[in-house]
Amino acid sequence: MFSTIVTVFLVLASVVLIASILLQSGKSAGLSGSIGGGAEQIWGKNKARDYDDKFDKVTKISAIVFMVSALLLAYIQK
């Protein structure tokens, strides 16, 4: 029963991890991103940055849950 619960956490963490990585914007947008990025900082249009910060936090948490549950599941099935 405990291995079933850990497997459910593993599957949920993997789905959240995949979704949060795919929803993040690229960190390097190339030359056009560096030129346009300065203008966005001047005019205060950082709403996309707030979403990126949230997705970054969700990615870190789901990665930790994924690793812990994978290690725990490997230890249980040993």
C-alpha cells in the first residue's frame, strides 16, 4: 500500500515537472531579447517575470518531490 502511495506521488510530480518546464519562457532570448529586455525593465512590464518566478519555484519543488519519491520507491522495492 505504501508503494502505491509513493508511486502516485512520483507520477504526479513528474506531470507537474513536465508542465512547469514547458510553460517557462526561455532564459536567453538572443540578441532581440537583450535589446527588448532593457526597455521592459524601464517601463516596468515585468508581469511575465512574476510568472516565470512562480514556475521556477514550482519546478524546484516538484523536482525535489520527484527525486525523493523515486529514491523512496527504489528503496521500498529493494
